[in-house]
Amino acid sequence: MDESQLIARVRAGDSAAERALYDAHVDRVYRLAFRLAGDDALAQDFTQETFIRAFDRLGSFRGDAAFSTWLHTITTTVVLNGLRKVKRFRQREADIDDAHEIGVVQRHAEPDLKARLKQAIDDLPEGYRTVFLMHDVEGYTHEEIGVALGVETGTSKAQLSRARAKLRVALADFAGEWVR
Amino acid sequence: MMDQHEDPKFEQWLKDAARTTYHAPRTPPREEMWARIEAARRDKHVIELRPWLRWAVAAAAVLVLGIGIGRWSRNAPGGSKTAAGTQVSNEIDSLANVAYQVAATQYLSRTEAFLTSFRADANRSANTARLARQARDLLTTTQLMLDSPAADNPRLRALLEDLELVLMQISLLNPVQDGHDRDLITQGMNQSNVLPKLRSAIPAGPVPVRTEGAL
């Protein structure tokens, strides 16, 4: 059975078809959610929310783009909105903490490559980071990213280029790793 | 022509390093997630806030005072019981219900943000005293909600009771030795599907702010 038939059966209320559609896409949705969130509990929450919304709104899926593209549009919306919410909440927490505690957290030294790479990616602006993770890490095309994020393909390419440039500067100490 | 910023060696190294070290995902727990999705969809529409209600928020906020006056005058000695009076009081009750639902949505959104952050921070050294204080604040609102007309909806009442329990546990966290307690709270939240139920109770779209504190 091809995917359009599966979707038609889901629309008709077939719960087995819902599960089949979920099985076909859950790994990629979860992977993207985890890459962006960096936390298993959040990634699970975002994955669940993505599928709940997708099943609720399947009636609005017209089939102009691939189902996976439509689904990843929902995924990125759910994840980015969810992360902004968590970030705002944590920021409010930090604001009411004492200044000493914040200072200690910010002065942590991260000497090894893995930690420096993580910090450099975390420090990217949200748009650059999202495009970098989707393209270079998870293998999405610029066309898929453009649809998912609601931006032009050229914007996606430009953001990736800027993300790489920023990462190159941030990781300059490790230049020996890639020039050998 | 190659862009001056392009460096294929760096790009390949960066991809390989990021793929293997940055937030490398584990195998997704398919069955657990599917069970929660099914449960959340069953419990969906705990409260129904139709889109027009968001536009009614400002009006409802302005009329809160009117509701109070209306109730006061309805209960006042010698108040008339005419048909017109009954219609007005029904409309007042309807507006009061809108205000309660809006306030419920705001409260649920705040609680969702708090519990999401609590669960995500379960393994971090977050400030226990601060978490407990925030949980106490939300707990007070939860108990007010349980005493309000918003709790007339049996599903919303069940959700509020679940939240009351979780918030009570967090508010009692011991700052000295809280790691085990946090794990237990998180496990309890997962088992009772509190977060998916909470999320499905919150309508999509921006949370109205004009009636903050209406309860």
C-alpha cells in the first residue's frame, strides 16, 4: 500500500493505518526533535505533539508536497515553539537567581573538542542552528528545509553558509583536526 | 568558482563531528510514545475554547466588574425576577464562564511550561527551593481552579487533581536530597500522562493575557 492510500485510510478513521503512518515516520521526527532539543524527555514530548497535531489536521493535508515534508513542517514548528517556551521559562528562573550563581554557570571551562563543538552549535542564532542541524547533521535538502521553516531555499543556503563560517571561527583552535 | 568561505575539508569534518557527538539520538521509544499519543487523543478537548473566545477576552475582562455587580444585584434583597432580568443574568453567567475558561487556559499554559522545564531539568542541579516556591504558587492557583466553575467539567477536574498532586510533591522537595524524589515525581508524571493531557487541554495559539488574575 502506498502512502497516499495509507493517508486515505487514516482519514477514514482506520487506527491500524494511523499506527502504520506513525511507524513509517516516527524515527525521523524523533531524531530531528532530539537533535534540536538535546533532551530525551523533550524530544519525546515534541514527537508526540507532532503526531497528535498531524492526525488532527490530516484533513488539511492536500498532498501538494510529500507527507514527510508536511510532517516535518509541523515538527519544526512544535520543537522551535516548545524550545522558546522552555528558554523563556529558564530565563525567568535565571533572572530571579542571584548574580553569583549565574556567574559560576557561565564561567565553566570546556576544554575538549566535543564540549567546544556543542557550545559553538548552541551559541548559533536559532535560524542558523536549525538549518545547520537539519542539513549537515540530519541530511535534509534545502528545499525541504525551506518548506519546513517557511523560508526561501536561498535563505536556507545562506544561513547554512553563515552557520559554518561562525563554527569555523569558534573552532579555530582545532584547525589541525581538519587540515591534516 | 568556490566561495572564499567554502572549505570542503572543514565541512566534512564538521558534519562527521556533529553527527557523532552533538545530541546524538538514541533509539526512539516507539511504543511508549504511541501509548501517550493515543491517551492524549482520547483526552483531547478537555476544555473547548473556540477561536471567537480569544476575541471576546478583552470584552470579558472589562465585564468582570459587571459580572460582580450583576451577581450582587441578583442576590440583593428585593431583586426583581422578571423575564428580562433572567435573560440578563444568563448572559452574565455566560460571560463569567468565558472569563473562567480564559483564566484556566492561562493557568494551564504556565503549569505546562513549569512542568516541561521541571522534567527537562530533572538531572540538572536546578534550584530546588526555587522550584518548590514556583510549585507552591501554581498549587494555590490549582486549588482556586478546583473551587471555581472551571472544575465543573469532569475531565478538567481530573486533570486539575493530577496537577495538584504533582505540584504538591514538587513543593515538598527536600533541597538536601532531592534526586530520588525528582525521579519519582517524573516517573509519576509519565505514568499518568500529565503533560500530554495538559497540552491537549491548551488550545493552539497565543495565550490571552487580558484577564490575568481573573480568578
